[in-house]
Amino acid sequence: MYKIKKKYEDFLGQDHEESFRFNITESEMLDLVDSDPAFNPDYLLFITKEHNGIKIVNVLRKLIVVAYGEMSDDGQHFWKDDERQKAFVQSAAFDSIISDFIDGQHADLVKEFILNVFPKKYKESLAKHAAEQEKELAEITPIKE
């Protein structure tokens, strides 16, 4: 479960602050990866380090929508349905959250989101893979033209 507390301006210019929750269950993760290998958590971490902006935005946008939901007051349920997700995507908050992910000033936010939105039992493995990828990419010398 990942929670984003976000300040944003709505379409009428009014300021708001809200918390948004995101979660991918193990069965959802398996369905996502089966439907599109781009949703493999290891691959997601890789493309964030690859700095392929368009690819990151397209995959992250889909992931954010699929992961978005609303938790019951008692914490027993996390509701996801097309109507809630559609309303979220059409909100000013969604645009603001996406902007934070892609503006380059919040690079760690993408990694943090990926490490925390998937089931906890994968977090340690994902963090290890992320550290290995960072080390490998740091060792690559860019080619100058």
C-alpha cells in the first residue's frame, strides 16, 4: 500500500490537499505481468533508471490507474472499480501526481512508488534489484558524440 498526500489546484483554481492510496495485490501483479511484461516490477525499476521518459510515463500512468483505490474506514477493504478510477483520472489531482512523477525533480518518488505499491513480500527483492541496477548504470560510461 502506498499513500500520496498531495496539494493541488482544481480546475476552478481552488487549492486542495488530499491523500490518495495505491495498492497492487499479488493476484493483480500476476495478471498485470501476464498481460504486459512492462509491468514486471524489476522492469519498471529498470526503465526509471534508463530515463526513457515516454516509456516511463505510459507504463506508470497505467500502473497508477490500476493501483488506485479507496480504503474503507475500518481498513478491511480497498475498493477499486472503473467508476472510481475514471473519476480519479479525470481529476486535477491525477495530473498533478503524474507531473510529480515525470518532472525529474522527484526521481526517487517513482522508485518509492514501485517499491511500495506491490505486495510487501516482494519489497526486499525489488530493493535489492534496484540497488544492483543503480550500481550497474553508474558503471556505464556515457558515449559522447
